[in-house]
Amino acid sequence: MRDQVGQLFEQHITVAKHTLDKLSTEINTASQMVIAAIKNGNKILIFGNGGSASDAQHIAAELVGRFVKQRKSLPSIALTTDTSALTAIGNDYGFDRIFERQVEGLAVAGDVIIGISTSGNSPNVLKGLVLGKAMGCKTIGFLGNNGGKIKEYCDVNLIIPSNVTARIQEMHILIGHIICTYVDDEY
């Protein structure tokens, strides 16, 4: 059992090192994009499915509540939390449109939309990002594998160099925390 724990830690460390090597510039760019949007009076909209939905909620909560230091609340919404909207949109329009419809109703030009998909191919995440981009929002993809179809619709792609969902998710939340650190430094 201890051997397996060590192997999993080693996998995590390896993916973290590769992520640092490949994505430092993109992480800085995404962080500055989020900061600029907030300073301009815009908001951050975040969404994903399953564990990525939880990550969206986690990151949004760090911005609205606080991350490390006491600061003013910042405008961020996880589009994964309104069960009435999710189920109504899913029932009336289809599950693949649950984020698209919320983006249509809530986003304005200049907002930042963060779509999270470990495969890079989640149809509902893709549709939300496509519409947001068409509306004049900035788009960031927290992705895995090779970025999938979603990478074509993002201003910044944070593609984790792994095809293991757990390692991808671990890096996504680490990057979310890094962005929150940069935001805390500004406020």
C-alpha cells in the first residue's frame, strides 16, 4: 500500500513539473486576464462537469469569499450550482446547452469565462465558451489530454500534460489557486 501511495505522489510531482515547464506563461496570462476583468467591473463565470463542476465552485468561492487574505468580495459565479436552472435548461433545451443558456443570460462583453474539461471535449462546456467568445468575453480553458475541441475557442489554454483525469484535476485546482494568489496580491 505504501508503494502505491509513493507512486501516486510521484505521478503528481511529475505532472506538476511538466505543467510548470509548459504552462507558466499561460498561467500568468490567465491570471492577468482575470485581474483586468475584475478591475474593469466585469465578472468571472466558471463551469465544468462532475469533479470539474466542484473545481468551478471552489475557485468561484475563493474569489467571492476570500482566498488567503482579507479583501473585498470579487464577482465570480460558478454556473454549476443553480439546480433549478440546470434541470430546467437540461429538460427544455438539452444537457449540452446548460452552460450556453446561462452564459447568454448572465455574461456581458469583457467578462472572463473559464470552462473546465479534463477531456477537452465536453459539449456543454464547449457551447458555453463558444457563445461567450461570440459575446465578447475572454475565454480560458482548463483542459487535459491534448485540449480536445475546446482549445480552438479559448483565448488562453491551460492544457495539463496528462491523460489521467485525477492528475489533470489536481493541476486544475492548483492553477485555480495560483490565479487566486495573483488576485489576492492585487486586492
